[in-house]
Amino acid sequence: IQIQAIAMQRLKVILSVGLLLMVFSLPTLKGQSISEEYIPGFYITISTEANEVSFTCNEGCAWTELSYTSEDLSGKGVITEQGFVAFESEIEASDEAAPGFGFSVRRDEEYIRLYSFVGTAWTELSFTLQDGEEQAFDQDGMRE
């Protein structure tokens, strides 16, 4: 019986030491999870007038204003922090020259749809926008 008690006590010590080693070997997290990726910040306002869609970048872009007709936006062009520069198939997220963010825009009779492929927490945003109205969005989604 004493041998069993000693064996149990040693087992508890070994398990305690093992647990302490595990706890101290875990990475220290300072306000973020291990899988969280850095998403660069931007702040863009979109507005419409007739068949024109206008973008104003207030933060995080090399451009200030971009304007396109609805027909221009139908060809899968991509808006990045550099402007309306490429097509989705030409930009690889793993490429060193890949943009910090990139999204395509579609407009139909009812909705404006934004489809992100890199650099945002969202994959799709859709909303209605009357002529003369504005809608703001950023890397996290819609803003007021």
C-alpha cells in the first residue's frame, strides 16, 4: 500500500512538472490570436450618379478619387490601394507584389456588390445606393 502511495505521489509530481512545462512553452499572446493576420487599414466612400460610380479614398490608398461607368466595372477589374489596376486572375495573394487590399465591384439595377479577394475581413458587401447618396466601408465592412 505504501508503494502504491509513493508511486501515486511521483506520478502527481511528474504530471505537475509536465503541465508547467506545457504552460510555459506556449507562446505569449498579447491581444491577438495565433491565426490572426494583419489587415491593412483603409477607408473608402462610394457614391453613384446616373450610371457612374465614384470612389473616394479617405485613408490607406495611393489614390484619392476614382470614377467609372457601370459598364467599366462589369469586366472584373479590381480596385486596390494603387487604384483600378488589374484583373483578379492577374493578382496572386501570395505574390510579393500583391496589393494590401483588392476588391471588385459589380452594379446591377438594384445593388452595388463588392467582392474582396485580399486584405479585408469581409468577402462580399452588397447594398443599395440612390443617386447622390454615399456609403462608406473599410477593411472590416460597412461604416456609417
